[in-house]
Amino acid sequence: MRRRVAWLVALTTLALAAAAWATDPVAYITEIHQKKGGGEVRVRAAGEGEWKAPRPLQALRPGDQIQARGDARLVVLFHAGGGTKTVTPENSPFTVAAPAGAAGGGRDQLRTVTASVSQFLLGKQDTPQLRKLSTRGICPEPVIIAPRQTRVFAGDLRFEWDGGCERYRYVVRLVGPQGVLWEQGDLRRPAVAYPATAPALAPGVAYRWELDTPSASAHPVDRAQFEILTDADARRIRGALALLDRAEGYTPGTLAVMRTALLFEEGLYDEARHQLETALAAQPNEPNLWMLRGYVYQRIGLNALAADAFDKAK
């Protein structure tokens, strides 16, 4: 009889856990603030008994609980314009529930924008599998950083790269459908702006730029593509970003996560990288921002930099 009761309890627990997991997420962890020895935050999934350390960008379902101790706190972003919730020791344990629906006017537009953000976060629940690689040699191979496999806003265009040595001299070359449009050589610094006197670039056209290192023949020419946004897409995306900036109920750190997610979903990986650089300057120990930086680098094929960012997120 006791064995039968134990089996029934086990089956009921499994059923509750499965039902909880089957429920769609209603929120995501977007900020984790804790210092070693100064407090901690923990999360317990609905139907489970164990409290676990939170993961950056972790999806949360109804019934999940969050606990903060000491001077630690955690910020949760809800779906559909539901704003954020900051969990502190004063309101712990906090139980996650679906937010009340928001409707009408600008709120409908906000729901559309936040739905895109939520879609991005939902797709980032698997643990990244990249390994951090060691760099050998005194002069690492020069590699293009930006723009790289991305869409960009029309206007100021800046070519950036990393690696190489101080003694190197670089050549930057821009190639369009009709051939070479612009070239500049004898460059020392790992960045150069596209001059206003160079040929204008057309929206919706795929361009390729090349980074050549004639002074180091052992390094191959690196190449990357980018595309200028159309005016219509640029207005739409800028409008969505402005809508987020005006929205109430979002903390600055979570707003940076949302802006990055929106830019990523629109294929504006270079803009997303710049967004993260600004946010990390203000919050250098925020794991969610490092995790996002890793996803950006991974998406544009810079796996070594992505692995480094994922490692910092841990």
C-alpha cells in the first residue's frame, strides 16, 4: 500500500512539473544584480522543490517563484507590454503570474513591439555551446568587426576591425554590384569612416567590404557584407525604438535588453552591438548584457568573441 501511494505521489509530481513546463512563458529574467558575499537570488520552477541560480534571459512560467536575499535583486520583463517587476528581499518570494492585458491606443503598438522582443528571448533558452579558444602568435590575424553580415542605417558608416600588429598597414576596399566604389590604404588605426565625398550607397543593395593587409602577406583578405536599410524600414524601426523609450514601467537595464532584442530581430547586429557597449559601460557586471553580446557575435560569425562573452555571462 505504501509503495502504491509513493508511486501515485511521484506520478502526480511529474504530471504537475510537465504541466508547468508545457505552459507558455509569461516573463523573462532581464537583470540579475548580486555581489559575492552580498546576497543572492534564486529561482524555483512551479512543481519543483529545488531553488536554483537564475540563468540570464531565463523564461518564466506561471507559478515559478523568485527569491532575493541580502542586497541582491532581480528584474523580470513581462509579455505584451506588462512592464517589469523588481524582486527584492522585501517582496520575496515572488510568484510569477500572467500580467493583466493592456489594450487601446499606443498600448496596442507597444504590445506589437514587445511581442517581437519576447519572440527573440524565447529563442534564446538553449545554453550556448561555444568554447573559448586561445589566441596564438604575437600578431593575431586581422578580422572584420563591423559592419559584418548586418543591415545598417543610412548615414555615418564606420569600418572596424581587430587583431594585427602596430606595424601593419591596412587597405579598406568597398565593392558594389558594379565593382570597386572606394578604397583607402596605408591605414594604421583599426577603424575608418566612409567619407562624405565617396559614392552614395543605395538602400536595399548588398555591399561587400574588404580588409587587406599588404604588409603581412601571410594573412588573407577578410571580407564581410552589409546592406543599407530602406527609408521605410528605417522609419519603422526608429519608431519602435522611440516607442520603447517612451514606455512606462521598464527599468533602464531591461530597456537596453529590449532595444538589443528588437535590433537583433531586425538584422541590425552592428547597432545591437553598439547598444550593448553603451549598456555595459554603465553595468559591466550584468550577465544578461554579456549573454546578449555573445549572441550578437555568434550571429555574425565571430565565435571566439562570442565564447568570451558567454564565459563572462556565467
